[in-house]
Amino acid sequence: MKNATIQLGTLTCPSCIQKIENAAKSFNGVDKDSVKVLFNSGKLKFDFDHEKVSAEDVAKAITALGYDVKKTQVKDKK
């Protein structure tokens, strides 16, 4: 498993959180319990199986929803 942090643009409403979390959770290989949007810092964090999905796939889905993705960071989960 790996851990991803995606830096988003400024989030303006609580419904944004739900849309972004649902997009991330829709991918096979994403640990649905780990998906969390940090509203104030504009980050999405989640754990995923890198053999099934990539953080870039999730970032593209968020961009397709109309949100700005500034940076994607991936680390090995400890």
C-alpha cells in the first residue's frame, strides 16, 4: 500500500468535500476508509494499492470534476 496526498486549489464549500471523496472512493484499489479531504488546507489524503490504481488516476478524476490539482505526493505506507 502507498499513501497519497493531493494538494488541491482552494475549496469553497462543504459539498466540494463530498464530491472529491466520492470520486476517490470510486476507484478499485483505493482504501475507502482512508479517504479524507482536509478542507482548510485543501488536501486529499488516501491509501491505495499501487498495483490497481495510481494517484494520478485519482488526480485526473478530481480535475475532471472541475477542481484544481496543484501537486500529488506519494509515499510508501509505513
